[in-house]
Amino acid sequence: MLAALSFVLSLLASTSVTLKLIRLRQEAGEQKKRLKKIICKQRAKRKHIEEDLRIAAIAFEAQEGMVITDQHRTILRVNNAFTRITGYSREEALGKQTSLLKSGLHGAGYYEDMGKQLDANAYWQGEIWNRRKNGEVYPEWLTITAVKNQRDQVINYVATMLDITQRKAAEAKLEHLAYHDPLTGLANRRLLIDRLQHSLLAKSRSNLYGAVLFLDLDNFKTINDSSGHGRGDMLLQVVAKRLEHSIRKGDTLARYGGDEFVLLLEELSDNIRETAIETQMIATKIQADLRASYELEHIEYHSSASIGITLFDKQNSSAEELLKQVEVAMYEAKASGGNSFRFFDKDMLDIVNTRAALEADMRHGLQQGQFVLYYQAQVNSAGQITGAEALVRWQHPQKGLVPPSDFIPLAEESGLILSLGAWILDNACAKLAEWQNSEDTKKRTLAVNVSARQFRQNDFVAQILDNIARHQIDASKLKLELTESLLVDNVEATIEKMNQLKTTGVGFSLDDFGTGYSSLSYLKRLPLDQLKIDQSFVRDILSNTNDAVITRTIIALGQSLGLAVIAEGVETIGQRDFLQQQGCLSYQGYLYGKPSADLDLI
């Protein structure tokens, strides 16, 4: 019994040990599984971190430039794209401030606003112009993010930069296509209306007039139908180029559609008459340019244009209304037979027609001998006549004596001054020849006004010498009066011509001195004999201090340069006495007689 009990106890003890061993093995297995799981998790986490780092490294070296700076914007790190975009190597950029890239196109306020947004939002994004290492300025899309620590302090800035040069170029190209005609490259209807409307808004702050010209080719349809659209397009391209040569910088030329073109002229004049005349001159030039023959693929074509014109100022407010007006005027020009222009406003048409009629009358008057020379005496301080000035007058058969102020400006603008000036010189020299045959007049000089346009002719010197030879006059008795406008440009050529004539004895007087532009450095080089004080200074010489001072200065200047001085417009003894006291010893004016065609009176 005891043995059996002992056996049972022994068996129980053995079983307990076995169970403990089994339990220990089970616990060890579970721990091993837990450890393995922990190790697997750590491996997975490390792999994830490595993957993140690899992705971050790839992202840092992406196509966008990247810059990391400290809180003071000192560059700490850049990527390869940064080097490609800016041209700065990593070594050149590290340690430098981001201001290294500033283009200079943005003011201080631009960067101040950027800083304020970064402080408020820790973020800024926008378009900016930066400068590459080679100096090239380029557009860039820039994003800046501020990196803060746990105490909300900025410790770094991370910026990404994208070169948008190509994108901007593409945008510009699209914009150009949207606002320009693809065939001619000119502005299209959309851009024309936009600029016209903008011009009308600007007129509210300006007193200057503008003009719109509507052009339509007269026989374009015939050319297009008979020769094909290809040659028609070529003709339009040539027309566009010719028109571009006829406009001023800042004007807008547009292809309105088909064979229609519109020209917008801005800032012309504050005088409506002058604006109408200037616009008429531009239209005339355009018509002449477009009438010239066109050679298209070795075939000669001819065309012309009908032009409608309308003027506008601050009273106009609708671009569409102006375009309707000018189109109506164009159709009126076309209805009259083409190759002409019409003003929409009847008053403007009257002005242009009056001017055109006057110009035609002048041409006819030159042919018919309607112009005559008047003479106004020039005297010395003793009251003795020393010579005269030749003044042209127009004896119109219907209008009577036309004032020079009415036809001389027109002669200058139209080019008739060349023919008129040649006539004046010829007749003045003829009178000098007559004077030389009389003991009473043979010592007198004759002054002849010469326009700048006339003087600048290549054969001007030859014209003078020819007149002197034909009329067999003493060249020293011929005095040419030049205006200060000759001194504005090409002074060297002026001096050369004057010297050529000076060697023959011809004298020179500078007319209306003090009213224009005179450079003293050029004045002392001109072979002048005389300065002429303008009547605008003489008129109020006794009552206006400024006129008196200017007159004294001109006289003193003439004396210092060894030049004689003559005053025009002398009408009173008081004026003459004042001038004489200042040293001016020659006079011309109503005090000594009005201009007259009768030589015996002077």
C-alpha cells in the first residue's frame, strides 16, 4: 500500500515537472514569437524610413530648383536643378544670401510684402523675376515655406523655383495670336477697338485731337478673283508693310478684315484745323504709297485705296460709333470713284477742301504771274536808306491781296515754297540789277528770306550763283535772311553752304533772332554779317522790361561777335531812340514806310 502510494506520488511529481517544462517551453516560444514580431516591425519601420529618405532625395533633385536657407536667408543647400536654372554652382551659392538672385526689377515694397506674408502665414507663392549668373533676367514661379521649431520660431526656409520662361513665351504667343492678324502681323479688330477705347478714355485728360482712318482697297476683289487668293494675300502683306512705313511710332495700324485697314492716330494737335490738315497730309501720303505698282511673282499689279477719316476728342466716348462714322466716310470716298478720301465731319471736309483749293490756286498763281515783290526800306541811324527787304505778296484775281500768313505756311507744307522761293530769288536779283544802273540806288542791299527747306536743297548754292551770273549783279549787295530753324540739325552742312556763298560776297542775316533755338557755340562759327531783332521784342520795348533786356542782350551779343544789328517793326521815334542808345544803328518798320511795290517810294 505504501509502495503504491509512493509510486503515485512519484508519478505526480514527475508529471508536475513535465508540465512545468512544457509550460516553460510554451512561454519561451511565445517570447520568441514576440521578439521576432518586434524585430520584423523594426525592420519594416527602418525600410519605410529608408524609402522616405530615398523619395526625399529624389524629390530634392527633381526638375524644380530647391533652396534651403537658415532663418537669415543664408543658403545652406541647393539641388542640381537650382544650378541648372540659375547658373550658380553649389559652391558658389552656399553661404550667400538669396538676394544673390535679385533681378532689380522689383522695388523694395515687393520684398517687404513677401516678408509680411511669410511672417503671417509661413508661406509665400508667386511669380517673380530673377537674374541668372550670366546676367539674364528670367521669369520664375517661386514657393517659399517657413520651417519652425517647437517654440514657433523660424529656423529654416525651403524654396522651390520653377523657370517659366517657355511658359511665358507660349502665353505671349497665344496673346499675340489673340490680338493680331496672322496674315499681316498687324493688330486685329479686337486690339484696335481696345486701343481706341483706351484712347477715348485718355482724351478725358487731354485737349489733343486724334483721328481714325478707314482704308479699303479699290480693286482688290478683281485681283483676288482673277489671280487667286494666294496673290491676294501677298498683295495684302505688301500693303501692310507700306502702311507701316507711313505711320508714326505709337500709332495703331490694324487689319480690320478682308482688304480693310484702320489707322488710329493719337495726340495730334489741340487745334482742330491743324489736326484736319495733318491728317489729310497723312492720307495723301498713304494714297501715293499704295498707288505704286506691286510686283507679285514677277507680275505687275496696280491698286489704290478709298479712305474715310473722322476726328475725335474728349467729347467722343464710343469706339464703335467712331468706327461707324469712319466707315461711312470711306464708302462716300469709294462712291466718288475711289482713290480719294472723305472726312465724316462736314466742317473738317470744308477745311481740307479750302486748303486744297488754296494750294491749287497757288500753283495756278505761280504759272500766271500773280505773285509780286514788295519792298520795305532799311535805314541807318541818320535816317538814310541803305537797302530793303523783299517781301512776297499774292495778288489773287478774285480774293485780292492774300496775306503772307495765309499762304506761306501752306507753301512750306505742300513743298510749293521751293518754286515760290526760286521765283523770289530770280525777281529779287533782277531788281538788284536795276538798282545797280542808278546812281541813287546802286549802293543799296536787298535782303531775301530763304526757308530752311529751300536752303537744304542740294543745288541751293548753284541756284544762287546762277542768279548772280545771269543778272550780273554785285553779290555783296545780296543779303540772304536765314531763320534759326536751320541751326536745329545738320549745322555743318549749313556752315559749308554759307562759306561757299560767302566767298563770292553774298551776305547773311539771322532773321527773327531770339524767337527760336540758337546754340552760341554754332552761332560764333556761322559766317554771319547781321542779327535781326524780331518785331515781337521791339513792339513793347518801352513798356516791357523783359523785351528791353532781351533787346539789349541781342545788341551786346552782336557787338561782341562783330556783327551788325538791325531791328524790325520799328514804328515810333521812341522805339528808334531806345535802340539807338543801346547801339543798334539800323532799322526797318512803319516809321520809315510800309512795304510797297513802287521802288520810287523807297
